[in-house]
Amino acid sequence: MEASKQPHLVALDLDVPIWERVFTVAPLIIVGTREEDGRFDLAPKHMAMPMGWDNYLGFMCTPRHRTYQNIRREEVFTVSYPLPSQVVLTSLTASPRCEDDTKPFLASMPTFPAKKINGCFIREAYLFLECRMHRIIDGFGPNSLIVGSVVAAQAREEAVRHADDDEHDAIGRQPLLAYLAPGRYAEIKESFAFPFPQGIRY
């Protein structure tokens, strides 16, 4: 590329997180865990992704959060992928705890129970995963990577891909919620086939 054609680049200060200086696209999930008193906690997370091609899912958390502490103790958790229409409810699951250490809002959130583990899901989601703790890796600064092995999975019928699907129509049928870190979101209603090179294996 000719020097005159190069983009103008700005050096980012590494003394502050670079992820706060540009927008990046991430999923938005709600992780469900069981408290010591038997109640369930629900908390939104966006640093989440499949861990390889097999049925593992990982997300970032901090040992300060009840999500981390509950998973350490119970060794199971649920994951709900909320619908775009549930942005406000998803946000409210991050509400601070009251003086009695509870989140009163959660009592009014529509949920349903998991089948194989002791957990629950939010009702208005499109993908539901039940996970057993695979491992926790501490040491990413103040954060930790929590990896779960998926032991059960369910999805809304309209979200399931089929061999004879027009995948463009499938996304339109069940739009996806994306988190644009930091602090924004998008509803994905349209997609395009990725132009893979001929003969690629993936």
C-alpha cells in the first residue's frame, strides 16, 4: 500500500483499557447462578464466546461478583441469550443489591427452570444453555475466565437453523441482540454470506 493511501492511525494509551476507546461487537448473555440461600441470581455479561468447536462456553467475570462466587461453590450455571426486545430487562439484572443483599427486581422477572442442573432462565430469550463448570482461570488483571461445559441446550423454534433455510431470512425471522462495547447495543436483522475462499476448511 502506498504511504499516501495509509489510514491515519492514533496511538491508544495502554494505561487505560483500549476497549473503552473503540466500539467492538459482542454477544449479550444473562448468566444464572444459585445463591447460598437457594435463590437465583441473574447477571448480564458481554465478554462471552464459544470456547472452540465443541460445547464449551466461556465468559469473563471478577471474583468480586456473586456470579463468580456462586459458580465456584455450586459448579453450575445457566446462560440465556436475550431477545432484542429484552434490552431493558437485561440491563435491570445488573441493578445494585439492596441493603439485605438482594435484587428485588429479579422476583418479578419471568423465568423457567433448567432441566439438568439447579438453575433458571429468563423466559424471553432465544438460546438457553445449562453448563457445568469446566474450569476457572484467574489472573487476567482483576478478572477471571469462567468456562462451562454445556450439558443441555434448548432454543426457540424460530431460532434453529435448518438445512433448507435461507439464512438471510432466518436472521430476519429471529433478530439477534448484540452489545456494542462500551455502552451501546444493536438489533441485527440482516446478514450476508461471508465470502470464504474456495476450498477453505473451517
